[in-house]
Amino acid sequence: MTPHRHWLCNDVPKRVIRLADNNTVYSAGEGTVVLNLLSVLFLTRQKDFTVTINATKMSFERRPTGLFAASISDSNSAFLDGQTVPIAEYASAATTLPLDIDLWHR
């Protein structure tokens, strides 16, 4: 779930969503969010980051200054501080030949 509707790739209206525990939630829509996971161990081992964690914040630093931070919620989830920037450009197929779906699958 996300409060950021512009993150959804294929947004479709859906009002009632049944959760795995049989609870029901009401929503504005449903769709797919593409996430890039952040590997803290990769950053510390391979990219020379120093990560400092306290009860409410994770700070990511690479000498000489801090780069970014993540706030930690009461449910022990961390979310990067900042804003997302919607993608302005999309790749599209361009050809002088008719579109052949079978060719895409090969």
C-alpha cells in the first residue's frame, strides 16, 4: 500500500480489498509499484558507506558528508526521507514495420 498514487504503474479503480487475514480495507485504486530495494550491507561493504541507526532515523554517510537518511516508523519500517520524482520519459518501440507481437516474444 502506498499513499503515493503516482508510483502506481497500472492504476485501476478498486474500492474493496480483502487482506490475507480476511480484513477488508477500502482504497482509491489498485496497481503495481516498482520498487528498488536498498541493500544496507552492499552499501557498507562495497561502496564504503557508514550507516548509523538509532530509534528514529537511519543515516547514510560517505566521507566527508551525509548523503541521505531514512525515518523509522513505530512499526519498525524505514522509509527514505525525500520525494519521488515522476519519470518524464518513457521508452517506446519505433519501427517502420507492422507490430508483430510474436517477434517480441522471441
